[in-house]
Amino acid sequence: MINLFMKLCKFNFGNFEEPEFRKFLRMGLVFMIIVGCYWTLRPLKDAIFIHFVGKLYLPYAKTVSVLLLLPLVAFYTKLVGLYSKEKMLMMLPVFYGISILVFSVVVFLFQAQIFTNDMISCAVGYIWYFFVESFGSVVIALFWAFAADVTDPKTAKRGFPLIYALGQLGGVILPYSVGSLPQRLGLTTDFVSLLILGFLVVLVVPLVKRFLRVTPKELLISFAHAEDESKKKKEEKKGKKPGFTEGLKLLFSHKYLIGIFAANFIFEFIVTIFDFSFKLAASDMYQGVALSSYLSLYGSSVNTVALLCLLLGVSNVTKLLGVGAALATMPIILGAALLGFLAMDSLNFLFVLMVGSKAINYALNGPSLKQLYIPTTKDVHFKAQAWIETFGSRASKEAGSLVNMLMKPLQTAFGEVAGKAHFLTLGGAIGFPLVVLWFVVAIYLGKTFKKAVDENKVVC
């Protein structure tokens, strides 16, 4: 069976040795659960927040999330310095799984109107929103830091797209099957969905334990393993302790890392503007668990298209033309999407636009960006990467949210139609120059990565 599966994956991902193929399958199963749960939590994040607080406050929720992520990343970085990557990948799922189970009870009490208090409801909405955002920032970043730390560049070109494909499979199955379950059962709360998700997140722990137990040790050595071990010994002799700002210092110490930050930032900034318009249109048409179901359908659709892209060989762009070509393709695609966003206005079009933008990012841009961390040190893997992926993604959402906040005052000043037209013009004036900058950065990142791998050197 395993040999047949290897043959089926050959076209899309390349040739594997059986032990390394099993390794990436196990890692893919872990990522499948993480991505599936996250993409189910994301629609519930928006639907529950809109129900508890209100749709026009979504940009403010993103702002609060970014501010709260500052101390969270500091705490996460501190934990990375105290505990091994294996322990971290077990501790965090336990925390998040139990927390989701607690939220399931709280959400049930409010949605079933057993308990009603506007102030507490608003507070729960904001806490819930931040909680889901933190899950996406920390747990997914930790998984990829772990993956980069146990994988060399050669096998990563084949293995990372395979992991992504399995992750997208989780994103295909779980969002709609779990997120829309309450509506299909005729329920009026999201309690059942959250209960299932809580147990699934905890399931990550035994899967990680099994991966570490059965994977051959020689397949768990990273690109910079020897250098990191030498550096670790030197630091131990000096008594050097890792600080929580070390990741931030690393980020701004090298233009390669700043480039990765920029690539994350620009994509999320533009898509945040798309996303706000999409959520407003959706919440005008659906409410309650119906909105949860619709947004869950959106989540499954994103991952379905992303998975099809991977199965049709989109990842071969990276293998055939290089990481630089894959990275440079994204700003071209998103530039075309931005043009469509400015020209058309309907819920169905916004649905297709969001699905397409997210899917191609997950199928092509994501695996390429993760490979950029391969020729870097362990400190970059676990410390700088957390800052990059948290604030390259979340801070860009905050910047996009600041633009989204202008929608209401513009409509107040110029009227609903003219105000929206001004909002779209502003989005284009900011978005198109950023797309050009993104393209230039992508070329630089691709060339630097190729040179580092060819010369077998660490970039930073």
C-alpha cells in the first residue's frame, strides 16, 4: 500500500525513499489535524464574534489581537528557550484543546440565552477572536519551525508540499463537516462544533509522540544542526540565556529575514481588505449558525482548491523553476485579483476571490516561504520565525484593518455608494505599489536562497 501511494505522489512531489516518505506522512497527519482545526475555528471566530459583538467591529478585533500578540510572542519565545521543540509541540495543543472545550460551554450559555449580559458577551467575543488568532500564529509557526529543524533542503522540496497537501486535506474535510454540523442537526448553538474541535486539537499530542518514537534518528537532523550544536555549547560555556527580544533582533539584523517579513506582510494586508468586504456581505445575508455554516463552506472551499492545485502539480513550479519563480508568481496573481476586486462587487464574486487568493497562497506561496527558513540557524527557526509569521501576518492584518476602519467615516461623509467608491480607490492606491515591491522582494529571496543551498551555507 505504501509503495502504491509513493507512486501516486511521484508526479506531484517527486521520488522518496520509503523511510523519508513515511516520515512526511506522519508529519502530514499532524499538520492535517492542526490545519483542519484552524480552518474550522476561523469561520467560527468570525461568526461568533459577529453574533456577540457586531460585524462593523471586526477591524477593531484585529487591532486588539495584534496588540495582545506582542506579549504572547514574548512568552512563546521565552518558552522556546526553556523547553525543547518536542515538548512545545505537545504542551501547546493541550492548552488550546482544553481552552476550546471551556469556550464551548461559554458560547453555549450565551447562544442559548441561558445567560445574557451585553458587556460580558462583548468581552467573550474579543477574547475568543484573539484566542483563535493566537492559535493560527503560534501553533502553525511552531509546527513549521519543528519541520524545518528536522529536514534538509533536498528532501524539503519534496516533503513540504506533501505535508501541505495533507494539511489542505484536513482543511477540506473539517471546516464544513464540523462547522456546519449544528445547522444540519437543527441546533441553534455552535457547542457541538467546538466540543469536537477541542478533542481533535488534543489528539495532536499522541501523534507527535508516535512520530518521534518511530521515525529513524538520521531523518531528524536539520540543515544547520551541526552549527547549532556548536553554537549551543559555546553559549552554555558563556552562560548565555536567550531573551524574549532575541527573535525581534534577529529579524532586523538581516535583509533576508526582512524580505520574508515583507512577503508575509503584503499578502495579508491586501487580503485583509478583501476579507472585510466579504464578511460584511456574508453577514448581511446570513446570521447565527447559518453564518457559521456559510463561512465553514468557504473554509472548505479554500482548502479544496488549494489541494487541487497541489495535486495538479502547482508545487512543481518550485521544483522546476526554483523557489524564486514560485515566490514571484504570487504578486502577479494577487495584482490581478486586486484589479478584479476594484471592478466587481457581489457576494458570489467576493467568495470566489477569497477562495482563489487563499488557495493559491496555501498551495504555492506557503510551501516556498517555509523553505526559505531551511538555510538558517535554529535561532531563526524558533525565534525570528515566530516574530515574522506573527507580525508579518498579524500586523499586516492590523494595517489592513486600519484601512477598513475608514469605510464607515467615508460613507458618513460622502454617502454609502460614493463612500465605498472612495474606499476602493484608496485600496487600489495603496495595494498596487505594494504588489510591485513584493515582486522585487520575491526575486531577491529566491536568488539568496538558491545561492545558500548551492554553496551549502547558512544565510543567517
